[in-house]
Amino acid sequence: MTVDPERVRKTYEQLKADAEAGGYHLNPDEAWTLGLIEGLLTNEDRYGYWACPCRLASGNKDEDLDIICPCDYRDPDLYDWGACYCALYVSDEVLEGKRPLQSVPERRPAQRGKRAPAPEPAGGIRLWRCRVCGYLCAREHPPGVCPVCKAKRERFEPFVLPPSAMPGP
Amino acid sequence: MDKATRQRPLMYGLSTCGWCRKARTWLEERFGEGGFDLIYVDLLPGDEKARVMEELRKHTPNPAFPMVFADGECIIGYREDEYRRVFGA
């Protein structure tokens, strides 16, 4: 791996600021975190996107969409294990030393089908859901970047709020 | 020769992965730099990568890295407790 250390450092500063603004935390072990960011940038140069440094990317962006950092599995892993799969992100408990950092089992399914087609609104409200953090927004098109977790537009999926979930008159 | 060194350990990893870096360091401290084999799967050419992944799927349906093989055991993920059990501290 040969990534310019200055590029790694700049990416780290930006990522850290974005994480904190969204209520997330980078791993406070700076050497660890810089190593992972170097891996992410290596994957950016290799594949054109930020494939998780701890998973084997296929090189096909559509197939790898779920493991583009921040991956679809980060938030459940933070909740269950206190860290995401590669431990780039850690929970408050781990950050505060109340919970040890341990390696995280892989929850990405071995068999991955195609994404389900967009659900029909059928009287409900059509929303966009960020697959990374669950942010919902009621617009015609998803935002370019998720305001919470900074995931890009392609990570949003259609989501229908059924009429029963809507507030009454 | 003690039980732990009967078979030369083999690690499959990813060159970009932090847990693989930790596993490599653990094995280097235990066996020395040349004391085990290391294959970075992400650096293999396409057809070789596919062949290796097919091989790894014989051991687990969902291969994850690092994967360390020794003495008929396969340890998936960075597991210091398992390394100590299989290799001795």
C-alpha cells in the first residue's frame, strides 16, 4: 500500500469531524484508525469507491454497495458489539472505556440477493430511507448526501409509510 | 517439536485490514517473520482470488479475514484466545 500520508491525515480529519457532527465516533486508537483510512484510500484507488478495508470487495460497485464505508452493517454492529466490523467506528461505551473493543463477527449475509423492488405507496407516503443510518426524508428524490451519516445518494432506498402510521386528522 | 509447531501456520488476510495486521503481528511475535505463510487475498490476480475463495468456502460458508489454519484448525477473525489455545502463548 502506498498512500500519501498527507492524504490519509486530511481524510482522517474530515472523517472525524463528520463522524462527531453525526453523533458517531472514530476509533480513538489513532494508529489503528489511520491504518484503516489508508486501506479505504487504497480501495478508492483500486476500485473507485470506499470498500470496507476488512472485507474482500468484488470490484463491482453495485455488488459492493452494502460494504461501502460507512457500511449497511455499521449501526447494528455498533449497537451489538460496540464497534463496526473493521472497528473504524466505535460506540460511546467503547470510547469511554466502559466496554472492551473486540473483533466483530461478520453479519453480511453470504448469499446476497438483489434488492427488493420499490414498494407501492398504496395510499401511504413514499419516503426515502438511508440504509446506513435509517434517516428518513419525505422528498421526491433522496438527498445527495445523508445529513446524518454522510452516506451518498445511492445508499437510499424507497420506504413507504403506511396510512395506518400517519397521524389522524 | 511441540504440538504448536507441528504444522506451519497459514494465514489468509487482506492487506488493507486492521484485524489482519494484528493477526500478522501476533503470528510474527510467536513464530518469527518467516515462521508462517501469509496470503493477502485482495492482492491475488482475479482467477487465483476466485480459486482461493472457493477453497475457503469449503471451511465456512461466509469466509471472513483473517483466517488462520494450523493443525487441522481454522480460526476465523482475530481471536487471540484461540491463537493461544492452538499455538500456545
